[in-house]
Amino acid sequence: MNIGIIGIGSFLPDNRITNIDLEKRMDTSDEWIRTRTGIEARHLADADLSVADMATHAAERALQSAGVSIEDIDAIICATATAPSFPATACLVQANLGAKQAVAFDVSAACSGFIFAMDTAKSMMLAKGLKRTLVIGAEKMGNLIDWDDRSTAVLFGDGAGAVVLGEDQVAAIDSIVLGSDGTGGKFLYENEEGKIVMNGREVFKFAVRKMPDIVLEALQGAGKSIDDLDVLVPHQANRRIIDAAIERLGLQEEKVVVTIQDHANTSAASIPLALAEAVKHGKISNGQTVVVAGFGAGLTWGASCLTWNNANITEEINA
Ligand code: UT7
């Protein structure tokens, strides 16, 4: 059974906050945020828009783009670090969509969560013969932002992205690599007040080291090399981390999808949101080799090599 992506969808909340808006709220500047991170704006959900709501919207769009009805979904797996821990966001999505026959649960691997969820879904499909699964990355980072800490408050945004996995692939999943190093847990965590605490420099150093390695590992796992890479969709945490990866891998900038300016860091939603954006703007063509790669709290990391078979996939973004 050859498993791949058969549909993709994404969702961003309407409420868009620019760096200039943040200047009015705290001691920061548009110039600092742009030059240190590449971020210009982020979407932050209103109080009445939950992680499950955003996940549901993205999932509906992914189902639509796959041309698959909810009755055909055997499992819903949601990667999130910002929803209440129970009930699982995936269960709320299941209820919202009426996916009665699906098994639903969440995975927790912070910003790498989407890749972990994709691997879990693929493994379950192979081991249990599930035919179609829904994989979601959804975050309301606004829930965790400490507005008294300017070094983290400016970095994050909310949103959701989803893919449907199945056999008649639009994009074949040729390899997935995952890893974690719990000794780095102290560098990025949620404190007892439920707010983000981060040692930015340590996470930055780790990310700059890890990103190129996992891109190469994912390519190698698919029997390919860096010369075969057509499109890189990296986790959107910091433009400088992406630039460092581009340089170390010797990539042309046009091959790399960058959405951080508009989305900021949306943790587990970042990769599917960026992938959806690339699809929407026709940045991926038939036959191309695409690598998605991310890292995050845990510390965790993950990457996957895809072969794109059908660039005509529709993506219902912010319809
Ligand atoms: O998804 C994975 C999670 N996270 C990441 O990948 C983040 C990785 N780390 C980073 O992206 C960067 O480390 C940051 C963007 C978080 C910080 O950039 P930096 O170049 O490492 O800055 P810094 O923390 O060394 O701070 C430099 C200066 C400090 O001032 P002094 O001590 O030099 O006077 C900070 O107080 O910038 C100051 N600063 C700010 N100034 C204006 C920190 N935050 C802000 C701010 N506005 N928002």
C-alpha cells in the first residue's frame, strides 16, 4: 500500500495583528521583530475561536480538496500543544464533523507535531489497514503567550492546517524521520502559569544545527540527494534559521517556502499551513521532490520527503 497526501486545507483566524500593533502594546519595534525574525504580522484567534474550531475548518477544507466524505475517514489525529489536554482536540473535530466511525486522538510534539502525527497515521494505515486518515496541526499560541515577555510574545501566531492521507496519492510519502532529545526540554516549555518560557539562543543554535541534517536524512531515506530537492517547506520559527539552512544546504532561495512574515510561528500548524500556501500559489509542480522539516520543544524534530504527483490539487484556503 503506497500512502500519500490526497487533500490539503488550512485556516487562519481573521484577526491579523501587525508588528506596529504590537509596538503599541509593549516595548518592541517593527524593525527589531522584522530583522531578528522575519515576522511582519500574525493571526490571533478571538476568545470564542478554539483550537478545535480552527482544526475543524482546516479539516473540512482538506476533505473538500481530497473529494472525500467524512464517512470515509478511519482516523483523526491532531497535533497540538495549545488546546486543553482533554478531551482530545481530534475528538472535538470528530464530533464537529460527525466522523462516527473514526478513531480520534491527539499527539504532542510541539512544533514538530504535524510530522509526528503524519508518521503515526501512516504507520496505523500500514499496520491496521486503515484506508483514509485526517492529520491536523492546530494551535492557539495566543493561549500561551506571556504578554509581559517581549522576547517570546512577538513570535507566535494561531492557525490550523490539515491533510487527508490515502492510497490514491497526490503526494507520495517516501520517507519520514523523527527524533527527540529530552535533555533539551528546559530550553522551551510551558510554565505552571501556562505561559511559554524559552531560551531563544539555545533553541536557535539547535535549530540551525538540526534543520539541514534532517532535510538530508529525509532525502536519503527516500533514496535521494540534495540535488533532487525541488521544494523545501521548513517550520516557520525564524527567518534567520531558514536562511541558515538554505546556506548550509546550498539551496536556491526560490526553492524554499517562507510564510513567517504573515503567519509568525504557529507551532504544529506551521508546516501544513506553509504547504497549503505553496499549493495555493502553484509553487509545487508534478514530479517534484518536496521535503517538509520541523523542530521544536521537547526538543523534537521531524522531516518527510514527498513526491508530488498531482499539482492540480485544490486547496480551500480562507474561503
Ligand atoms: O518553534 C521553535 C521555537 N522557537 C524558535 O525557534 C526560536 C529560536 N530563537 C530565536 O528565534 C531568537 O533567539 C529570538 C528571535 C527569540 C531572539 O533573537 P536573538 O537575536 O537571539 O535576540 P536576544 O534574545 O539575544 O536579544 C537581543 C536583544 C536583547 O537586548 P540586550 O540585552 O541586547 O539589550 C533583548 O532584550 O533584543 C532584546 N529583545 C527585544 N527588543 C525589542 C528581545 N526581544 C525583543 C523585542 N523587541 N520583542
